[in-house]
Amino acid sequence: MRYIGFEREDEAEQWARSKLNSDAFPQFFRAVAAVDEQNEFVCVVVMTNFSPRNVDLNIVIDKNKLKPKETIVMFNGIFGYLFDKLNLARVTGLVPGKNAASRRIAEHFGFKLEGVMRAAFPDDDLHVYGFLAEEYHSHAWRRG
């Protein structure tokens, strides 16, 4: 896996939308990505709803191509951009309740469950996760 950052951003957004079956991303977004040896997307992180203190993340992964240890480099780059360059105080992850794999990934990377929006979708709840700047700066995977 190779982290390509903001290269191919439009393609990364389309790939993420197709995996999520969603056209719901707001107009203003940024998408960072990682690709495999064939330059096919492995992971795309879509950032939306920017404010001076927070941004929302959607993480889309092709679990058949993912090598977990390689994601550390990518996530260090993403969170470094968000917390060190943009000086955000927090990042919010919004995960459908039925998506247990995504909830596990969020928790693995240090996100804390902050609440559940019941019936946010016609057939599901929405789990709201938060990750604070100080948690990023002290997190073990940040140190490699």
C-alpha cells in the first residue's frame, strides 16, 4: 500500500461514493487515499463539514486489499494534517450502527463513542465517535 494523499482526489471521492452507495457528501470536502501496487484504491478518507475546531471523517476501506500495519503511515499523515496543520481540536466519525467492522476500526484508532443518534437512518442508528487532538499527540501508533 502506498499513501498518495490528495493526489487523484476526484477519483478517490468517486471510489468512496461507490463503496458507500452515497451521493450524500457535502459540496466542500477533501479526500486522501492510499493505493496498492496496481494503483487501485485501498483506502480513502473523506473529510467534510470543516469548522475551525472539527471535521467529520468517513473512512472507506477495501478490506480485501488492506494491510493493517501499513495504515499507520496513512493515518499519521491524515491526522498530522488535521491536528498539526489545521490545528483542529477534534475529529468526528459518524458510523452506521449496523456497520460493526467500521465501529471496530474507529475504536482501534482511538476514537471514543460519544453517543448514538437513534433512528438517524430509516433502518439504523448513527454512532457518533470523537477523537481529540491530545489523544492524537499521545497515541502509540503516532509514534510508529
